[in-house]
Amino acid sequence: MTMRAWFYDGKSATRRDVEIQVIGKNFYLAEQERRHGPFAFEELNYAGQQGVSHVYKYNGLDGWRMGMQGSEPAELKGLLPARILYGRWIDKIGLGKAMVVFAAISAGVVAVILWTPQWLAPLIPQSVEQQLGDALVGDFGGRFCDTPKGKKALAKMAAQMDGDVSDIEVQVANIDMLNAVALPGGKVIIFNGLLQDTPSADAVAGVLAHEIGHVRKRHVMQSLIRQMGLSVLMGGMDGNVGGTLNGILSMGYSRAAESEADKHAIEVLAKSNISPIPTADFLLSSPNWRALKIRAEIKTKKPKTVQAAIMPVH
């Protein structure tokens, strides 16, 4: 039996058109009236593709090359070394099955990224979270409104929203930005631009209750781990605090996290006899904030049932 091939003998640069003549586990390369060989199939190694040809090398013979076009001849199956097209294990199981394996691995990686922060965040020591929060607050450069009257008002509002707020610190940043943000370590920063634009204290209370909800549910660390990886635990304290802070200000919580913070805010507002309507109206009217549909039933001063979805954009 014969098969067409091309061949370099390693001694010259001449390409030779030959026929493969198989004799048991050996073969010859016949070129017109000349025959090269014998060669042993077991000494061949697959060298990859060159154009449309599959190329083989021979152990111990530098420059020796043999090329065959097209698929592997049926007569040579089991004699030629396996062709490595995508990688040894992929070629072994087939491209189709390998794609299924890759898809399963990718799905697993995505699941880890999505779910790891939820169980990992509670395991982070409070001391580490506190240090990160302190570093981030320091990156504001001391731009805080720090008056006795203002601190007293904030403390009173926070206590009304959460009861025991010994582990929560609320501050107002003297920055003209319509925003509020929860930082690691129980720190909540309200920007002065938001205070200037809110129509009432009740609206501020709703925003504050929402941010405290993020603190209580450990959403801050979850989001940091999800978006920045575990390096945030060190990156926030290695001179790159500004980058981490900008990441926090621009990051968004998951829909589930926002829903939990919404629920927390609604519950504390109801307990405090504060209507959620001013907060909802404020968020709906602001181009930098967004709110979903609001339904509320209010009797006298205390809401009987309140359903709202207040979603600040950070």
C-alpha cells in the first residue's frame, strides 16, 4: 500500500515528493527510482501543521521532515503518532466534549465569583474591615463637616434609624456630590450635595436607613471582594487607597443586596413613624438616583404597610 507525502532528508534543502511504502511497523519513502529508509513509525513525532500539511519529525535526524495533506489515512491509523490539534487531552476526548468541559468550568468559575463574597465577607475580621474603613475615610483629606450641632443631629438620626449605633459612624463630607456611601467598618458618608438637594429630613433619614442596611448586611465587603478581589484587603492599605475609594464610589451592589437594604430601610422607617414617601419622591426626582415603583398606604402618622425599592447609585 502507498500514500503520497513530501519529505526533507535533513541533508539538503530539496523537497522531495514521495510515496510511503509500509512494511510492518516500518516504512520507506519512495522517490521515483530512489528509496529512502527504512524508518520506524515509533520514532516519529508529530510537529504540527504547516499550511494544509501535517508534519512529522524523526528522532535523531535533525532537519528530517515528512508532511502529509488531509486527514490521516486509514491504513496508517495506529502507526503514526497522534496529531495534536488543540492539546493532548482535548484531542484525546474530542473537541465537542472538551467544549462541554470548558463550559462547565466557566460556569463554576462564575458561580465562585458570584457566591464566594457572600460567605467570605462575614469571615473577614472586624479589625481588618475597620482598618480599611479608616484608610478610606482618611483619603477624603479631612473634608468633613464637623460641628457639634451637626454631629449631634446625625447621631440622633442614626440612633432613630438603628437603635444601638455604637459600631456605626456617620459623617458628612463637604463635597458637592449628590451621593451617600457605606464604607467598611460601619462608616456611612453622606455628601453635602445630597443634604443641600433633599427637601426634608425624612428623605435624608430614608437614605441613611438604606446605607445602614448595607452596613448591617455586610454588603460593602461583599461588593469589594466581588469587584476587586481579595487584593482589596491589602490594596486598601498599601498606598492605593484612592483607587479603592474611587472603586467604592462607582461600584454597584447586586439586586439582592439592594433589595435587602431596601427592606431594612422600610422596616426602620416604619418603626420610627417616618413615611418613605419623601425619600421615594426625592430619589425619583433626582437624575443621579433611581427608584422603582413605590406603593404605600399611610394611616394617621404611621404607615400600616409600606413597599418601596429605594436604590441609590454609588
